Amino acid sequence: MFDTAVQQPAHLDDRDVARDRFDAIRQQTESLAANLTPEDQAIQSMPDASPTKWHLAHTSWFFETFILGPFDSGYRVFDPAFAYLFNSYYEAVGPRHPRPQRGLLSRPTVDAVGAYRDHVTTAILRLIERAGATTWGEVAPRLELGLHHEQQHQELILMDIKHVFSVNPLLPSYQAPRPYALATSAPTGWVEFAGGLCEIGHAGPGFAFDNEGPRHKVWLDPYRLASHPVSCGEYREFIADGGYRRAEFWLSDGWATAQQQGWQAPLYWQGEEGEWRLFTLSGERRIEPAEPVCHVSFYEADAFARWAGKRLPTEAEWEVAAELTSGGAPPAGNVADSGHFHPCPDASRAGADAGLRQMIGDVWEWTASPYIAYPRFRPVAGAIGEYNGKFMSNQMVLRGGAAVTPADHIRITYRNFFPPSARWAFSGLRLAEDA
Ligand SMILES: [Fe+2]
């Protein structure tokens, strides 16, 4: 149950593969929403988060706008008003409903959004079956992008509903807790890498987002990575040592943000020293010292590393280490498919000789790298080019996927990104040091 092998999907050129994968991912999204009432699905608890209902509609809008509109001449738009309501950020496609006001949409209802999803799903399945060879050649890569887009929104549905439930005094549970192997905290080991002239970035085969390429050379001085992500127990020591009260550990912007927001612990931690409680998708409970700390901002991750006398790894250090230790095997870890929707302790903790553990899954790991273009990166032409490239400022890269990331969505080269103050993603950290 703990280690879910991550199988990279077969390529979608084959129509049978495309149909099965499309069916499975659309159904998976709907099964995530099935735990929720219509009232749950309509709420927006902060400007960054979106209602479940909006995610369900927006992922359908993506297929409608980028595949059915341009490639299916017989397609009948479900409701022309939805283009305004469910466009997220595509300037080239037209104006849109303001993001902070997505929670004000009592209409369309959850039922109407369900009918929209069915309408789009049926039309895409028909297109997969009937498109001519030339059209299919153009549709297949967009379908693959649309499915990875929908999987990103599956993770967002869980992130966002966790925040919605966390601000409800009743602290509702999204699901019952699942049993996992408990582990005692062992000292973190260190794994050394020689560095030198290395390569990072996606080189195929298989799907990757445009921001993962081109593959290119980087120079790395010798370095070490911690065997495990930082645990709740270790993070508790940082808090107890005045981590949130001592400016010397913090970047200037981070200190200002922490003061202004009143941060005293990670998001979803409640209580005080010695008695910390944690809100999860399975309700509130005591913190588990051996589990990776989660829901920290880049600023907190960086301050913790400074307190520990270490630093965050760069994304190149992370990727080279992950590639070397994977040995080409499919990456494995506690991802969404294991069903916990929360990071777990590493039950195999074997001390300093364990090698790198939990690189994939559990928590997205903040890196020291700004989210910028790789050398020779060019966004594709047109609206699809807005997918990743236009966000390349004022954000930091995270690596490795989390306990809410679908298994066949994550790759070693995958670059996630959030503003340095963001805490509602399942984000943690792993320490690095110079060798
Ligand atoms: Fe989206």
C-alpha cells in the first residue's frame, strides 16, 4: 500500500489507449467529488483556491475550447456563457469571471455542471472514434495535455477542499483515515553526489509539459542531499527554538510575510508547543513526529534550512540525484493512488544507509531555484502557449509530487511552481549541503 509504482502512461496515439485513459481520468475526477455535498462543492475559502464545482467545469471547458471547438465541426457548445465562467487565465481565449469570485457562482448548479461534463465527455469519445487520421494527429497531443491538465486539477480539488474544511469550525473529514505503517524517527542520513557536468530536463519519450525542456547541461559542485524530507518532529524543534521569532533565519520578504500573516507554525497546525494538532483530509489529530512536515511556504522552508545550518537543494541538484538513484526504474512513492492524501512516515527508515527516500510522493519539495525558462525554451504559439510560460516570474520550483498527486502524472523532470508565500499546496522540504 505504501509504495505505489508510478507507471508512465502509454502514448495516446493509439485510439483505444486514448479512450481508456480519457474515461479513467474523467471518472477519477468525479469520484474525488463524490465525497462532497453540493454545498461543499460551491465554496471558495480564499482567492487562490477554487470551488470543486468550478474545477469540474473548467477541466471540461479545456477540452471544449482546445479540442472540440477547433477539431469537431459538428460539436454543439453546451452553454455559450460557460466560456466566460470557466476560462481560468487564457488571455487569447477572451475575458473571464474574476478568480476571487468563483465561490459566488450558485449557478450553474452541481447538477448542471455534471450535465456539462457528460456532454463534453460524450463528444470527446465520439471524436476519438470518428476523427480522420489527419485530425487525430492533431487531437491526440492536445488530448494528452488535457488529461494531464485534468490530473493537475484533481490535486487542486484536494488542496482546495482541505482549505475549505479547515476554516469550518466543525472540521469535517473528507474521508476516513487509512492505516499506515508507523515509524520511529531515525537520524537523517546524507547521500553524496559528485556533480560535475550533468544534464537535466525532459528528453522523451512520453509526455512532458513544455517547461520541462529542452534537456540541457548544468554544472554542479559536489553536494549532499538528506535521505528524507524534514519531519514534523524536526520542524517542531525549529518552532521550539524560536524559529518564528528570530529574524536571523529569514529572508527579508519571508520575515515580513510571516509577521504580517502571524505565522507561528505550518498551515493546518493548531495548538502550541508540545501539543500540536494537525488538520488533514481525514480530520484533526496529533502530529506524527516521523511524518514529513507539510504545508510550509518557501520562506519557512528556507528559514528552517538556515536554522539547521543547511540549505535547500537547487532543482538541478534534486533532478540529477533523483535520476541517479532511480536507476531508470519507474519512480515510486506515497502518491494519490495510495489513498492517504497525506504524507506518511517512511516505514523502512534504515538510518544513514537508506539512500534517498521519499523523493517521489508525500510532499512537494521546495527548491532554491526560481521558476524560469530552461535555455532555448520557447512556448508553443497560440493560447496553449499560455499554459506554463507566462508564469515564469516571482515563483519557486518544487519537485517530486505529493500524496495528492496522481501516480501517472508525476515525473522526475516535473517542475511544479508556486509563489514563495504559498502554503496550501502539499509542500515540504529536503535539506542539502555542499560536499
Ligand atoms: Fe486549469
